[in-house]
Amino acid sequence: MRWASLFTDRAVTYRLRNGFDHRKVQMAVVVQGMVVPEVSGIMFTADPVSSNRRITSVEAGFGLGEALVSGLVNPDVFKVRDDEVVDKAVAAKELAVRAVPGGGTRQQPVDPDERERPTLTDAQVVALARLGRRIEAHFGLPQDIEWCLAGGGFQILQSRPVTTLFPVPEAGDDDQHVYVSVGHQQMMTDAMKPLGLSVWQLTTPRPMAEAGGRLFVDVTANLASPAERDGLLDALGKSDPLIRDALQSVLDRDDFALPPAPESTDGPPVWETPASVDADPAIVEELIARSERSLAALDRDIRGKSGVDLFDFVLEDLRKRKQLFDPRGLQVITTAMNASWWLNEKMREWLGEENAADVLTQSAPGNITSEMGLALLDVADAIRPHPEVVAFLRDVDGDDFLDELPGLAGGREVREAIQGYLDQYGMRCAGEIDITRPRWSERPGVLVPLILGHVENFEPGASRRRFERGLQEAW
């Protein structure tokens, strides 16, 4: 039970380590029975609603804490920042749970004149918040603290970590920082394994912070610079309006103060993109061909590597692989993004069309996302004429089913179709920005439900018809 009664034969004081004065800070004080508090409550050294670690939240009610925990009364709620009560909500407290001299507890009505009286003065709330900060400093992380006011002094009954807070990156200072999630920008919000985080850190041109298995870019310095702030908000807003709204909400908060603008930021501005290039498809074709040659050479060189030699090879390759940040490659991406943004803006302005670029690009040649979806429809076409294979795939459980297909009628052709798809797209997977995620080529079983869905829900030739329909919609 959250508010346990503590009994002993004598007074017991538990002293905290690291210089805490046991006369002022006690874990529990019990004399021949239970502590009899005037006021009890819970204190969070980080606001559990907003997760603001600079706000201490104090909830308090008359009598024992059982009334709060059981929901009999609404507590008074105080918010403290920088030794000042910045917000308070005083509840109407009609009941209190009191200790009975002979043992046990009972509910007792609160005098009408006392019901809307604050349980604590502002000075008491600030003193309690200071005590909470000392306990937080001792344990090294935000605390959920149970306390009571007895005999004119605060007693600490229990302290434990706040478990609902998302961890924040280590900044090495006490300043406020604003971070943008890399995963949300990539539409992959799951936590990443340490190896996945490590590979990202090896390939990113800008330092990234880690917290909770996720990567973040510190944009505090960019927001602090008036010259850079608008560019950052504009660029992030185009890719994800929710992130822009979140950043603007932070900037509008009264309790958030940006540091002085630095002379230079750490790494390239997060919104800065390379200049556009001429709309020459030959540039894209050249970059793709060069990438494919590089991958073929890598496939050749990595063969025969194993154990420590394999990891050393991969590490060295990542360090020297300059084409990861080929300026022309980034320029091509920038050109495509700028064109999409311009089209969406102008089509909305001129014709009232929303997200026109999505329609215009869905059947564009070279759109790998569209192409791999259409190619899976072609795989379904190869499977549909073979009922024995379809029945077999419905019972597949695992990833070794490809080896069993040749023994079925039509299974050899089906195996070639699936393997051909994996040869082309098998490096993809859900949440693929985490290199540790199993790829389709490693877990082909995850594609089986998708393929069967296509078999059941589409007619033969759906891939070509959908592509042509996309062209017609674009026209």
C-alpha cells in the first residue's frame, strides 16, 4: 500500500548519506506508533504533466495521504520554479483521513471554514520544494516523494525515481536545451539498438545526442540566432508541420529563455540545404550507376571477411565512404524537395488542390517507394495461378519457406519471383533507419501476409493498371 503505517518500539531516524542533516531530513520518524500528520502529499521534482524538470509539483491534502491516494478528495496543487510558487490550484477538501488514537484511521469531515483554505503556505511549499531538490541531487534523477507535515516540520516517508519521464540527453551544463528527434523526421519513432545508434553517429555530418534509444539534434543555438531561427522553423515545418508547431510552442513559453546567440553553431545548420541543380535526369542516372558500382565493389571486397576482421572492414568502409554525403546527391534531393514544395504551394494557391505533388510523383519513373510496392503486386501475379502454393503460404510460419517451394506445383516459378524481389528490395524493412532491424531478405516471412493480401484483393495486372492510373491522375 502506498501510504503504509510504520510502527516501532522506539524512535527511528534514517539518515541520508552525503551530508544530509538527520535533524532536518528524515526518511521516517515514528514514536510508539504512526506519524500523525497535519498535511500529507506527494511531490514530483519534475512536473509529471509537462515533464518540465525545472518545475516541482506538490500535491497536498489535510490529514493522512490515504485520502489523496484513494481519490476521496482532490488535492491542492502547487507548481514551484526557482524558489517561487508560479501556479496553484486550491481544491475544496470536504474530507480528511485521520489517525485514531487507539489504532487505525477514520474519515473525518473538514470544517466548512477550512475546506478551501490552502493546505500549505507559499513559504512552506517553497521549503518543501527545496528539500525535494536536495533529495533529487542526492539520487541523481527526478524523484517521486511522499511527505507529510507533522509537528511543524516536513517528514519524508519515501522517495523513488519518477518513472514516467522520457530521459533527456546529457548536455554537460544546466542550460535549457531544445532537441529535435531524428526518428520523427524519418517517420520511425521506435527505439533503436546501440549498434543502430552507433552506425548513425558514424555517418552523420552533425553531432547527435542520444536518449531513450533515440537520436536528437540540439537546435538550441539555431533557435537562439534570429538569423537562423526562421530558416529552421520553415525547413522543419515543410517536412513535418507538427515539429514546427512544437518548436513554436516552446519558443512561446514564458518559462523558456534562449541562451545568447553564439558566434557559430556546432556543425552545419540543420535547415541549410545545398543549392538546386538543373532538372537533368542524366545526373540522377549517373549517381545511381556510380552507387551500384560502389556496392558491387563492396560486395566483392567483403566476401571472405568474418569475425573481428568483418567489423573492422565495415568500420573502415563507413569512415571513408565519401559518397554518403556526395554534394550532388544532396543537391538532387534538394531539387526534388523544392519542386514538391513549390508545386504543393502553387497548386493550392491557384487551384485549391491539396498535396498535388503526391499525385504527381506516385507514378514517376525511378520512385523507388512506388516501384517496390508495384513489384510486390507482380509477385502476387506469379503466385495467383498456383492454388497449391497459395494454400502452402497461408500456413507459413517462419522464414525457411523458400526452400520448400520447389516441391510444389508451380513452386519453382514462385520461388524465383520472390527471390527476384528480395534481390532487388530485400535490403528494405520497416523502421529501416535502424541497421539492426532484420531486413526482408533475412526475414522474408514478413512479406507473406502482404503477398497473400494482394493475391486475394487484386486482379492480375494490377501493377500496370495502378501505374497507368497514377499517370492519368498526374495528367
